[in-house]
Amino acid sequence: MAPRHLVRSPNRSAAAAARSENGYYPAPRPRIVVPMETIAGLDPEALNRARISRDPRFDGKFYIAVTSTGIYCRPICPSRYAKRANVRFFGSPAAAEAAGFRPCLRCRPEAAPGTPAWLGTAAVVRRALRLINEGSLDEDSVEALAGRLGIGPRHLLRLFSRHVGASPIAVAQTRRLHFAVCLLEQTDLPITQIAMAAGFGSSRRFNDAFRHTYQRAPRELRRVGRRGGGGSEEVVLRLAYRPPYDWSHMRDFLARRAVAGVERVDGGGYARTVACEGGPAFIRVSAVPDEHALELRVAGAPPAALLQLSSAARRVFDLAADPQRIGLELATDALIGPLVRQRPGLRIPGAWEPFECAVRAVLGQQVSVAAGCTFAARLVAQAGTVIGGRSDGLTHLFPTAPALAAANLAALGITRSRAATLHALARAVIERRIDFSAAPEEVAAAMAALPGIGPWTAQYVALRALAEPDALPTGDLVLRRMAAPGGRLLSVRELEVRARDWQPWRGYAVIHLWHAAGEQAPPRDGERRRPRPSVPHSILAS
């Protein structure tokens, strides 16, 4: 017997039985769940105007579901406009799928930029979404997730229903399924490996979930449309973003801080080593010409690590940001507004791993960018894991907490107090007194309890490694100078007061001020102007 979605009803015309624009045969209407009243601050009529515009800046901010077809799409979908009476709006793919809608096979919701779910949601929901994106529900339960958040599971479900429109399990499963579709379309990985890479644990679970959502087997979707990826030893994925995106700023920021042996930035993009279960892997991220996307290349990683590596790359390159929303809210500030209009695509350059970021922040205290990188390279050479057989300069993994705790740091050229701080940081991570998956304010408090670490370092880690868009390293001398009228230096308290107008986007204001400081730095004799901070003591050193 043919599957239900392939059976033609006697009273259907031949045209109705043909495959739709969205890649599906007609199917029964889904159960409809009442959608959220507003999404990202937009009411239904504003959402409808955005739908009609097909403006790529709205891509990933909301999703359009059509009750007559049972399909949901991205705002940029090229399919025919549906009647307004048949349209529903959702804030995330998980919410649309929880309401019974299927993903469009034409615009591919799984390829949209990450939903900026932290916009307008409760702090506990923001943290829960971050933990889910980091894989906390791949093996643990909702009860365990709620326990990490310090609330009960029922309250967590109520919060997700109110702010996200779907349960935590639905969000996690949608994340896994969408990643599987990307692998099906863009790589040559066998379907069994794709099931493992997407976190399903078995091919049977993957096939059941896939058929339930897409009403077809995974191999059928691979036949529908296949762009092809790299060879068997390299996986190549497209990571979409909302324009504008200032790739040159992101690349140059990371290039000035690249640690020899672990990172390399050149004309081909940003490359680095990463630790995976079973051994080292190598990633490279570059801009895709004429597309609103970056390209992620992964070599040497087991399939089970691909989802986490993809999520980390999205966070490091800040691909879920909504530059239009951020720009509108910062544009009214007399200091930040002109900077935003000049460089509207600036993003927050992330750090690949929180512990690595914290170590480099300590090494960069009260020194220049170059000196901080030199100290980090010496630490890598002394305590990092050596990787052999490569000629591209990527020779080490960054030291782990146990390796750093056992390392003799006398030869690094840093002070004894700074070496003691690094050892204390490593021991705190080993003993789980510092848990980088905790709320940013908890991480900052735990770090500040260590000798030699203050709010300056803790806020920097929150900004670059914990994806906190409102982080503000108030002790940074560059920020205190740039935010002051008349070139004087603001106190820490004065900077905190001045930055209230930038909330909840203080992190983006920080990046704009750092960039403006680099452009103001006077060139040396005979040199052209270079983007370099004029004040040596800067958190930028990390």
C-alpha cells in the first residue's frame, strides 16, 4: 500500500495531485496550534509586510506557515504568495513543526541563519537555548536541563511555550533534523554516518523522525536536490547569515590574535585545530563570494562531532545576529550611531572554546596584542598536544586544563602572579568550580573569585566565548577613553553609566569602539595607517 501522502483522492484533479512548488504532494491539513502574537517585536501585520517584501534581512527571524498546504517556509521563499487568510507566523522552525507543519523543500528552512532566539526572551530561556545548541539534550533529559538552570521541568516547559512556541525536546529535534538535511544535501557522507552526526544514536531513530517530519526517507531527499560537498576526508557546509556581514573586519580581528601552531589566517580564511573524541581535527572558515553565507570545511573529525563543530562555528562568527535590529537600537546614540552607520555589518568575533579564551585573556592582561599572542604561542609549544604530519603550520592543540595545571610556566616570560592565576584557573575548571556552561553572570562571579582575575577578564570571556551580546569589559582602557568626551579617561563607574544607553547590545558597541580606536591609531613614520589600538593595555590583546 502506498504511503498516505502519495495516494490520490478520487475527487482531486491531476494538477492537485502533482508535486507542489514546495516539493511535496498534497497532504492532510495539519493540526493548528495558536502561534505567538508577536515575534521579534513585530505584530502579525508587520510580519505580513515583511513576508511580502521577501527581504533577506528577515531570513531566520520568523517563519511562514500555510494552512492549505501544511508547509512552512522562510520569508525569502520564491514560491507563490499564499492567501493572507491561510498564513500563520512562527518564531522558530521548532514552533512551526510542533504545530504540525512540514519544512519547505524549496527554500530549505534548515539553511536559514540561526534564529536570534535571545531577542526579547527571558534570561533563563536564552541560557536554555544556548545549552540546547551546545548539545545538552543530545543525551541528557529535560529534567537534567532544568536542573542545570535551577528551575523545575514544568516551569521550563511553560517558559518555552510562552517565549519559543515549542518544547525543549522539539527545539533539539528540529536542530538535529535540520543539520541532517544539510549533510544530506552538501556532503557525500553515508546516511548511517549522518544519523550519528546529527545526534540520533541509531539509523532507525533517524529514519523514523525524518519520515515523520518530511514524509519521505532520507535517501529520497538526497535525490531531490544535491549540491555535493567535499571528498570523503573533508566535509564542506554552508553557514548562512543575515546581511550585511563585515567579513574583512572579522578576518582581520582574528588574524591579529592568531596563535602560532593553533590558528592561521590567510587569503583562504580562518583555519585552526580542534580537539575531538578520538583525535585532532582541522577546520577552515571562509567567505562565499556572492552569497550570504560562510563556508565551513572540516577535516579529520568523526561524524558525531560535526553538529557541535558547526554550532561552534556559528557562534564564533556570530552568524545568528540580526544587524538590522541591533543597528536600529544603537543608531540613536550620539557616539555609537555614526559608527554603526559606517560599518553596519560588524559582528562580535567569538572564541572557539571558553577555557582557551579565559587563558588567553589572562595572558593578555596589561600587554599589547602582539605580546599576548607571543605568550599564548609559548604556552602552546610547552603544554599543547603536538600534531604531526602537517606542513601548514597547524601543529598543536591548545592546552587542556589538566595540561596547564601540570605545566611549568617559568619559561613563558610572564610574571609569577600571572602564572599562579593560570594554574588557579586550570584547577578551578578541573574541580568544576568554574562551569562555562553556567549563566554568564555565574561564570563571571566564579572567575572573579580567583586571584588575578577581575570583572575586566570575566566580561571579556562572556563577550567572546559565551555569546553574551550585552557584555561590557568596563576596565578596558580603550573603551574608557573612546567613550569619554574631550579625550579624557572615564572611570569604570562612569563607563557603566554611559553604556546604559547601549543595552542590551553593549557588546556590539564595544566592538564598534575597539574598531574605531584602531582606525584612530597614528601610523608610524613611513607606514600607512593600520587598525591597531593606541593604548597597550587592552582586552583586545587576548
